[in-house]
Amino acid sequence: MDIFSHAAFQMIELTLLAAAGVIARKLDFMNSAFDTMLSRLVMNFSLPALMISSVLNNTGLPDFATIMRILGFSMLAYVLMMVVSYLVPRLYPNLEPATRGAHSFMMGFGNTSFVGLPILNAIFGPAAVFYGVINNIPFNIFAFTCGEAMIKQGGAPKAGPSLKRRVKKVLRNLMNPAMIACIVALVLASLGITDNGGLVGNTLNYIGQMTVPASMLIIGSTLATMSPKEMLSHAKPYVTSVMRLLVIPVALFFAMRPFIDDPLILGVIVVGAGMPVASMGTMMALMYDGDVKAMSQGTFITTVLALATIPLLAVLVS
């Protein structure tokens, strides 16, 4: 099976899981409260288990130099994405500051954990999960600094905390279970510690295996609550969606290919850059008086379109 067919087949499987979530929501087997609790379980429990399991059950861990290369290239990719996501929305006419900030966030931050890791696993295999875990470290750093600043554009004016308190808040936000799991996985891999077939490795693997079906069920349930007419009736989210799903990852591919000789590293960075909009954007918009509607529209459109664009990116990096 060629890479496009394989990637398309994997995306169809994930789509069917999401469709099951839509059906479950329509039949009242799922609701907002259940989605919230299941999301918390995935983000705080099964996803960290999947991240650590990607190291413990890995029989071909990269050496320390390769790990640092992945981290360095991932950091560079996010720096480039921040520049593009800051500049391009300023070319959009007649945008309120809050809406411009939402489009900047949508261009810069994809769902690299909740959706990204299962997709990398489906397309490239288990080894790609660990590479994706490393790629998530700069995501967390930039999301809680640059991303938060983007969302706050045009929000209701509030008395700003001191620099010391802002730094403490950023550090506190960074120390979430997924980020802690990233660091643990990085340390274990650097030390060459594995437990393939062992008690801890198997236990975390079993827990981590629920991440894919649970995350897709949640996405399907969430999509079932959105009005397609309302979500698809504006032009600017389509431009941002094309930037997020195709233009930025393709540009990264051509910019970084001369410097990356490992196709898996390049594939993880490029496909990771083509994920649908990070769901945390909506939560941040609610928290900081951002443009929730624009963020929801972008999340909806990119989630649907990614079913077609991700196989194309898989072909590109192959």
C-alpha cells in the first residue's frame, strides 16, 4: 500500500471513530459534561501514559544527539511559525484586534497532542510518537507565552499582574501533565531506559491505547454540537485554514529539508505542523475575552479539512 493510501486509510478509520462520536452525541450517550470529563481523563491520564509508553516500549530509541536535533529543529519550526502567524493576519482587511489574535493563534498552533500523536502513530508507526512528544515541548512553551499574548489582543482591559506573577503563571501553565510526561519521556530516552514487555511498560501501553478512540469520540461529539451553516459562512477562516493545514507545513518542508537528513524527523515536524487548530485556543479565548466564535469556526473547519490534507502531507514527506 502506497503512503497516500495508507495515510488516507488511517484518516478514514479516525473519521469513522469521530462519526461514532457524532452518533453517540445525537443519541444522548455523550453530552458536554461527559465530554469534559473524558477530555480531562485523556489530557491528564491516557495521553501522558502514551507519551511515556512511547519510550518504555521502544526498541530503537534514538541517541542523545538525535534527540537534541529533533528538539532543535522543532524549536526552529515554531519560531518560523510564530513569525508567519504574527504577520499574515495583519494583511486581512477589517479585522478587530481580538479576531486578528484568534487567526494568529490558529495559524501558529495545531492540535499536536490530542489529535497529532494518534495520527503520527497511525501514519508513521509507534516510533513517531516519541518524536512527536519531543516536538510538543516547544509547542507548550510557545502556546503559553506567544499564544496567550495573541488571544489577549483586543480583550477587555484588565489590571495586569506584575512581571514576577506573569512568569510564575507561565511556569505553572507549563507544568501540566502532558508537559511533565514530555520531560519524563525525554529523560528516559536520554538515559536509554526502556521496559518493553515489562510490567510498567505494558500497563502504560494499555492506558495509552485509549487515547486514540477517546480523543476521536470527543472530537465527533463536539462537532455534533456545531451548526455547519454558521461555521462555514465566513471566508477568512478558510484562508487561515489553508495556511494552517497546507501552506505553513509545505513551506516548512522546503525550508527544512536541506538541513534534515532523517525522513522521520522531517515527517513528524511537517505533519505535526499540519494538524487542525489546537482545541486549547477556544479555552484561552473564553478565559481572556478573545474571539471565541472565530476560534470555533477555525477549529471546526480545520478539523474537517484535515481529513483530506493530512494524507497529502504524508505523501509530501515520503
